[in-house]
Amino acid sequence: MPWLELSLTIRSEQQPRVEEALDELGALSITLQDADAETPDEQAIFEPGVGELPLWPTITLNALFDADADRRGLSEALGDLLPWLEPDHMQFRDVADEDWERAWMDQFKPMPFGRRLWIYPWNIEPPADPDIVVVRLDPGLAFGSGTHPTTSLCLAWLDSLDLAGKRVIDFGCGSGILAIAALKLGAASAVGVDNDPQALTASADNAERNDVAERLALFLPEDFATASSTSASATPAHPCASPADVFVANILAGPLGELAPTFAAAAKPGAPFAISGILHGQQDELLARYAEWFEDLRVDMLEDWVRISGRRRD
């Protein structure tokens, strides 16, 4: 199936509003690139959250629409929603489905995290090595592959834990990469939460590919919040209702601050936790916020991204 691709060159601070406008107009997917990169696919980001600013001053934003979308109508609608957008900064082109998937697959290579964890694309066969743990993902589902520093930080953290027999909650699961990695590293069960139904579909698909589907439960945030509020019940009926032995959330700094009480209720006393999706400079406010419920807090960085980890207070 062919697609229509709309490319926009904008300043990084304009990205959240442009993404919001494209979502309103029915964009099926959005990817970001450094506008000053020497090659078209250099430094592509395939998994930023909505409103998450890239690190480049000028970006090329590529949005996919159905092939029969009205180009003139999209241009006029964007002009109405974003009157400051220059028309000559908008470009359309037809993209064949096989070209889009090949471009994504070319970006996705086997990657190591921590001591033994590897992420492999589904189209590459991993070696028969008993000393490594392999998670295999579908390269066509661009909801998180480990290429982004925040995902890398969380994967390395999971690899550092003893997860044998533990129950893990992954909030903002995307492709399910963190929950699936936890299960492959020895966790007994996992819960994945995401506000995008397509992400839950991707997580379910990847769980099947990794033979862990029967141990992964997937929910929208409203279901998670409802279940967490009843976690004090003596006989919780919902899979989310029991606090987790390990909690991880890779979303945005704003929601991380807002959801701190929910996350605290979802973690057992003493449970290890990690949060990421945090740009350098945003960590101090979150450290102060989480100190109410969590202790032994520490900050780790990769490039300009931050992971905060610690333990739930007893």
C-alpha cells in the first residue's frame, strides 16, 4: 500500500504544535530528522513521544498520510492551523510501502544492553549463545526499538536487576520492549500500559514473537488507574491491582511528575523503580517530587537524556 509523505522543515521549539496539527489532520505516523544532517536518514528518531523535543535546532518532520489524501487541502489546512508556516517549507512525495519498511529496517540492527541483553530485529537470526538474552522485535512496528537513549537507559537498568520470579509494570510500554525484556530476563509476569491502542497491538505482537504473551497483560491508562486505586483490596480482581516488584516508566517529564502518586501506589515497598524520558535539566524537579515516595534516588545520563532510579519507600 503506497503512502503520501509530507515533509516540513521547522525549528525544534515548533515541533509540539506542528505534531498536534498533523494529528488533527489525520497523520498516520511521524518521524523526525536532523535538518542539517549530511544524509537523509542520518540521526533519525523513530520513537519520540508527542511533545518531546529533539536535540537539534532545526528538524525535518515527516508525516505519513493515506495515498489518496488531498495535498492541496492538507496545505491549506496547515496554513490555517499554523499561519507562521512557510509554504516553501512543505514538500509532498509518494512513498511505496516497501520503501518505507526497508528504510526502517535499515536503521534497526542488533544492539547490546548491559551484560547480556540483546535486541534483534525479527529479520536477523541471533546466534545460539546461552550466555545472552535476546528480545526480537518486528522492524515494521516503530513504537520503540532501543535506539533512543531513554529506552537504552531503561534496558540497561533492567539487565542489572535480579528479575527472577518478579512481577514488572512497564508504563508507556510502546512496542513492549521493556516488559518483554524483563520477561526474557527472568520476570514471572509483566503488565504493559500505554495510551495508544496501536502500541498495545504492537506489544501483543512482539510478545507473541518472543513466546511470552501468556505472561504479559496489556492495558490502557484508565484501566491501570482504576485497578491501582483498588490495590488495597484483600482480593484484587484486576491484573494491575497487585503492586509490582519492579516498576519502570519511559514517558515524558510532565506526565512523570503528574503520575508520581499513581506510580507509588503501583510499586511494592522496597521495589526498584526507574523513570526516563527526561531531558537533562528536568531531573531536579522530578527528584524532589519522587522523594516523597521513593528513596536511594540516583541519576544516570546517556547523551542528553536522564534516567532516575531508586526504591519505593517502606
